[in-house]
Amino acid sequence: MALGYEDQQYEIPQSRGIPPVVRYLFLICIVVIFFMGFVSVYYSGAFHVWPQSDVVRVPLTGSF
């Protein structure tokens, strides 16, 4: 038979939820992820040579 605190009733602590700092950091990270995606899509055409006829041709076979 239990003779200690095992016999006593106790309250289970209630969670206060996610701390506000964690929520704000989560939202900031989501915004940064979408911003980086936008920047990637926006600059995807930059720094590319197009059309193909303007590209420098380098032979991949034979002697150099």
C-alpha cells in the first residue's frame, strides 16, 4: 500500500500555450521564407544569356 504523496490528489498544471515570442518568431520566419521565394522568382531571369545563339560555345569532346 502506498504511504506517501501517491495517495494525495494533485492538480495537473494547465498549459499557457505557445509563448508570444515564439509566435512572433514563427511569423517572421514565414515572411522571410516567402520573401526569399519572391526574390528567387524575381531574379530567376537575370544573369542568364538568352537566346541560345548568344551563348559561348565550349567543345566538350576532342582536344582543347
